[in-house]
Amino acid sequence: MDWAILAPLVIVTGALVIIGLERVAPYDRGQRFLRRGLFMDLVLYGLIQSYLLALVIRALIGWIDARTGASSHGLVSGWPIALQVGFFVVTHDLYIYGFHRLQHRNRYLWRLHEAHHSATQIDWIAGSRSHALEILINQSIEFGAMILLGADPDVVLIKGAISAVWGMWIHANVGVRTGWLQHVINGPEMHRWHHARKYIGDGQNYGTKLAIWDWLFGTAYLPPEKPDGYGLADPFPSGFLAQQAYAFRRHDAPPARSTAA
């Protein structure tokens, strides 16, 4: 099984399945597939930015490894591949939960995360809208941990495919209820509330792949009604370069989101 070929096929197949589900069982029925910002999210963020950052992250991790020799120790190389994948999925997801929660509380980290919340329509590709520095931080940690700890090269490809498909799934415009599974595995029914225009306190539903962190740490929120809209309370630039630059503006304001009464 050549994961260099299989991983991209899994991502493309996952995208097509999720797009199909959005057409068959949409959560927001009035939302169009060819929505405003689709080209930017798919091409500029999802393809071009992802590709360029992958080159930078690969070079950065290679530079660190060349100077530390960390991967040569093969700390996890003797583990079964399934165990390696499970270990990195769970540990990275816990890291993402903690860092994500901090981003919503720290005004400087929020600047890097703000672009991700600027989408007013949430669908399969909306999650790709993330500032370049945010991706650089998170994916350097994600892939750096695997490579520097000596994971099998296939683990990097498998974990990357899981992250890509899951990112599309939790942002999908699919009307789904998974019952008790939503207390363990994250999905769009909880994550759409994370993108709601109005939120509770500093926010909720920070988990990505696993919902258990939100339930364990008291940040889960799953009411029966629908959000009244998505995005930010204040205007946000609509262009790709403007969104990248907006993170470096001068301001002392807290996160530009509306707090629910």
C-alpha cells in the first residue's frame, strides 16, 4: 500500500463525499455551493498557501533534525504503525485544543486566528481559511513531532490525510446528529457553534477531531436551536492578502465577536 498515492486519494474522496452530503442533507438549506469566498478558500488558502507552507515547514523540520539528530533515535519507530497514528492523533488533538482555547483568550494570538472566523458561510472548505503564521505554528508542531520522534514515513501521510478530511468534515454544511458519539468524536453539529457570530463567554467547542476535551474541560456547547449566523461582529477584509496583513494592524481591542446575552 503506497500511502504517497493513497493519502491524496483519501483526501479527494473525502471531499467529494462531504460535498455530496452537503447537497443531499444540508444544515443551512439556503447556502449555495458557489458561495462568495469559495475561490479564495479553495485555491488561495487550501491549495497555494498549503503547498508553500508545506515547503517551508519541511525545510524547518529538516533544519532542526540536521542539527539535533532527533529522528535518528527512533523513539517511536518500533511501535506498530496503527499505534503511532493513534498516539499522534490524540496528543496533537489535545495540543490543538489547548492552543486553540488560548487563541480565543489572548488578543495577540487571536489576530492569527481571526481570519479563520471571518467566513460567514461554513462548509467543507471554509476551514482552510487560516492565517499563514497560525498554520506554520500548528503544522510545524504536528509534523515536527512525528518526524523528530522517528515515526514511520507512512504515519506522516496517514495523519495528514486524517487531519485534512476531519477538517473538512467538522466545517461541513451537513445536518447530522450523532448522539452519544458527539461526546467522543467531533463533528459539524458542535463545531458550527464554534463559528457562530454570537458565543458564550470566551467561546466554546475548541476540539477538532475529539470532542472529549470540550466535555472534560467544560467548554462543550450543543443547544437544540440553530446559530443565527456565522463570522465576526466587525467588518473583516475580504481579500487573501488583506486578511494576512490584517493580523498585524495596530489595535488593543479584544476579539471582535459578539457575546450572547
